[in-house]
Amino acid sequence: MMLNFLKNYLNGLICKFQEIEKTESEHLKGSKKNYYIKSGYNPRENPEYFDDIIKGVTYQPQVYDLAFLLAKKSNAKYIIDIGSGSGIKLKKFEDDFQVIAVDYGKNIKILKKNLTKAKVLSWNLEKGLPKISNRILNQSIIICADVLEHLIEPNLLLKSLSEISLRCLFILISTPDRDRCRGINDFGPPLNPSHVREWNIQEFRNMLTRYGFKGFLSGYTVDNDIDLKKTTIIVISGKFASFRKIDKNIKMLAIITQYNESDIIVQNIKYLISMGIDVHVIDNWSNDGSFEKVKRLQKRYSNVSLERFPRVGPSKYYEWIKILKRIESIANKAKYNWIIHYDSDEIRESPWPYVNLYDGIVFVDSLGFNAIDFTVLNYRFTKTTNNFSEKRNPLTYFKYCEFGDHPGHFIQVKAWKKTNNNIELASSGGHNVLFKGRKVYPIKFLIRHYPLRSTKQAYRKVFFERFPRFSPDELKMGFHSHYNQYKGKKIINFKEKKLINGGLNSFKEDYIVELISGIGLKQKIYN
């Protein structure tokens, strides 16, 4: 009896597992068939032909601006626009690049009229892509802006895009985000009669991953140049953008300059050495305990070194040019593969989620680039974050920030590969390392900058440790002008409503274009 019971029980379990396996298989097939959009979504069966000519409105402006910038920085020769529409947005490319525009139907006639120098290809994108030689792909920036949502079956195009992403320099793909356009309860069909289906960002990422895209960057960009709402998903892929872990041991040195930063210097040094980046600190005769704290770290960690500058003792002025000359001397003699010019009140990051600074630099090195530019985010203390101390982590404590708007913030080439050529920093005030054969990576990394961390610290730093110590000669050269905004003013809590919440998980998604390129950011002049 017991034996029969067990036999029947096991047979029942086997049948149950088979049913579950069948159900899961059918679910996966259904997901793929509906291109990984949520269950219950209803695509449009008969979309209208799309005409993108709307007077006075430019759609996906940042996609094309970013493509142009990346093409310039990567020395691309070709721009391939898949689903070009009218081609108006390609006109600015024609003088600098060989443009290949791909579309079909009545758009072909419009394209040939608007683009006098471009090669126009008529091709039904439901069939994938026309044959393009590897020689061209290897020198190309690919654009596929708001195309996939128009196709009844984008399967073949997705496969083609995945394949060419391994060869092209960069590929930019965009599509409307359903949740941001319609709300999370939308189940289709799309409001736009020419759209078959629309994804949210997680569905779109999942789909691209299933089709073989790896290590890509993604986030949101503006839909058009009128309302500037960030309702469009943008993906940046290609052999220069898609991160992959490189198994290579590269020695890196961060040269940190400091003066009275005792509440933040220890955290930042530990952040760097946790990744395997060595640290050398140039202390400008701090008198708040900063030097002593680094000295203690030096005793604990063999990859931390320290000096005081000037060696003979404190100088009357904060002589930034002389400090930069000292950095040049150290960098030119250092036995390291990469050098990072680093401030004591900042944290550097790679642009890829979950990829640390060290691994990001190793990847850039593998691509043949030898310098890295950065985008600056200035974090501010507010009413709720006005009590920073050395016991706190700046990354988690400070939430609100603003993009750097000083002219010097827009050129921050401050990490470089050691070559046989000496580097020069001083002429740019330390913002832009120069050396023969420099090749800057087209995508910017990130600087989270924490210059003012509380009312008390800000008042001491600005009015006692900076203004009285600035070199008159350097002031005449225009250095340190960003401090002028505080002259004659009280430094009080910064207003959260005037800042960006840089502590949100979605922050890097919402500002992906600005962070990796600087597009959309505005400069201020501080007299």
C-alpha cells in the first residue's frame, strides 16, 4: 500500500513539474512574441504610415546632438540613420560626415530632396537592415531614433542592431517610455496611431539584453525641443560604449591636493584604495588635523603616501600654479599606468551603473584612449543636511546638487595614461591635462563635488581659508573666480527646490545625456 502511495505521489509530482515547465515555456514564448512587454498589453495591429514633419517641433533633439558630439570625439567617418523620416535632423551632419539614411515608402522622396550629399537607401525595416560593409560599420555612429515602436515585427531589426552594435563605434536607440507618456496602468494600444507598441524602460532594457546587447548605458532624454519633457528612453551602445570587464592589472595613482579638509579626506582616500587605486596626498600645510589624519592612514596602508608643500613651510598665499607644477613633476616621474588629478572634496565615478572607477578606467584603456573627461556635480548642504562630519559618508548623506556651471567645469580632463610624453596642467588651472598624442574618451565620467558641507565649514573655508589666501597674481589671471558669487553674502542653507535630487535611484537615468556629454548644460560667468 505504502509503495503504491509513494509511486502515485511521485508520478503526480512529475506531472505537476511538467505542467509548470510547460506553463513557464509558454510564458517565455509569449513574452518574446510581445517583445517582453507586460502581460495583457494590446499592440496595434494596423498602424498608420508615419510622417515626422511637424513645423516648429524637433523630436529627439538630444539624440542627434549626442550623435554629432560622439562622432566628432571618436573621429567617426559615417553617420547611419535608421528610419530617417524627413532627414531634416541629418542636415547638420552632411558637411562633416558621410551620411547614410535608411527608410522606405514616401519618405525616400523627401529624404533625397532634403539631403543633397547623403546616400539614401530604400529598405523595409521589418526585414532588418540592408547589407552594410564592416569597413563602414567600424567607422560609424548608428542612430535608430523612435523607430522600433512603428514596426509590427521588429524582431529582424533588433537582431541586426545587436549584431552591428559589436562593430560600430556608437549606436543610439530611442523610443517613447510608455509609463512616462501614458501612466503605469496603460495596456495599449498606443495613443499615437502610427505606433504598434510602447515599452517602459525596464521592459526595453530586458528586450535588448535578450537580443544580445550588453553593458550599454540607458536613461531618459527629452521628447522634443518645445516642452523638454523627458519621456523618451535612450540607449547608448556600441564597442566604445558597452562596458565589458577587462582582466588586466593596471597601476593607478590618485594625486590628491588638500588644505583643511579633515571632515572628508579620510572617507575619500578609503574610497580610492578600496578599488586598488594608490593615493599620494599633497598637503598645503593644513592646520585642522587633515595632515595628521592622512599620516595615520599612511601607517595603516602601504598604498597611501603623503607630503607637505611647499617643503620649506607654509606660504603666505595659496599658490595653486606652484601646486599644479608639483603635480606635474610627480606625475611625470611616477611609475604608474594611469594618473588621476584629484581634489580632496570629491568622489569620482564611472558612467556605468555598478562599475567602479578603477574598472571603468581599465575598460577605457583597453579601447586605446589615454585621457578621461568628467562632468561636475556640486552637492549642496540644505536644511536637512547641515551637519556633516567625518563619521558620515558624503555619497549617502548629501542628496541635492547642481551641475557645475563655471567655464572650467566644462573641461575636466583630469585622468590620463602615463606615456613617454610629459604632461602639463598649470596653464588651464588644473582643469585640462595636455600632452602629445592625447586621445580623450568620448564619454564623460562623473565628479561628485562636495566643496561646502555645512554653514560652519562653508563660512570658514570661503572667508578665512580661501579669500585671504588667494594669490594676487593668480586672481589677475582669472583663477578662483567661482568664489566671487559668495562675496558680501551669508552662506546659508541651499534651497532644495532649486536643486536636483541627486540621491534618487533614477537620477543617473534622468540625466544620462547631460552626465555623459554636457549637452543641455549652461555656463555662468562669475565676475
